[in-house]
Amino acid sequence: MIKRIRTFLWRILGVHYGQTLRVHDYVFLDKDDFTLIGRKTYHNGALVWRWTNAKLTIGNYCSIANNVRFIVDEGFHKSSQLTSFPLVNNLYKHDQKLPDGSDKDEFLNNVRQKAGIAIGHDVWIGMGAYIMPGVKIGNGVTVAANSVVTKDIDDYAVVAGAPAKIINYKHEKKVADKLNSIAWWNWEEKIIKERVLDFYLNPDDFVKKYEKK
């Protein structure tokens, strides 16, 4: 009923579209049943687009800005050199068999090669960024506004662009490795509050103070 009303209103406004077009709904990040959000992580209206139950995991103490989009899976598209249109999903009903007798749902499940997104701890994702299917983002990463992340990102990298590319690293690898070993994001909140001013030290001094001996 809602789709019919929407279609009617669009026609009044002079908007027309083909019968094969499908509009998929999104869900707010904190309302998504298949998303796991870590401690103290916050977002400002981030959206999750999904067609399957692929997992989205986000670590502790992450900052997610306005209008960030997580595209969790590839939907019904099968990678092909001939077409990007989802022919099988569009032309066959749920219980129909394909010409070779195979099951439609099984076929679609097999072609969803990239699915799920994994984001580490202490990650900052800027306004309007898109995180694409199958991506793993390391700890301490900064994603610049309006970036499109299509590949895995190393710990403590700064990325920007569409597609996103590494601009630089926040720390030398030895410092990044020690920060990962310290894993302050797993400390109890009361401990972090007691040590909060130490987070404004020089990274080398912070590491020297808290690295495991």
C-alpha cells in the first residue's frame, strides 16, 4: 500500500520509472539486527543498507559522523563481464527454478562473494563516507569525509578519496604495534577516566608509560 501511494504521488509530480526498478529500504545503524556496536561508539544518523543478514561489527570508541553509509553486501548482483543488472533476481520468482534446474536462492547465495564489514577500535569515519561490502578497517583509522572505502585499511592509516587511498599513517609501525598491544579501548571506563589526561601526551610518551613489559 505504501509503495502504491508513493508511486501515485511520484506520478503527480511527474516522476516516472520502469517496472523493473526496486527501491530498497535502509535501517539506522543502532536499529540493525545484524550489527554489533562496541562500547562508547557513537554515530549521527549513520545508515546500513543490506539485502542479507551479513554482519557489521564496529569496535569500541569509534566516532561516526553524519550521513555515513554502510553497504553491507552486494545485494543480488552477480559479477559478470556481460551485465551488471541482477537478471536472476529480477526475472525469477522466489520459488522458481533456473533453466538448469538449480534453485534461485542457492544461486544468489553463491554469488554474494563479498559480505559483511568489520571495523576496529578508535576509528573515525567522516561525514558522507561510504563503506563498501567485505571491507575490514583497522584500529585507529581515520576516514576522510565523502570517501568511498572499497578495500581493507591498515591500522592507524588516514584515507581519503573515491576510491579511498592511504594518505599517510598517524604513527610509525612500531608505535602502532605497541598501541595495539596496549589496547586501551579494552580498559574499564573508570580506568580511562583516571588516565584521561595521558591521552594528550606525545604518543611515544604514552606508549612508554603503558606498554607491556
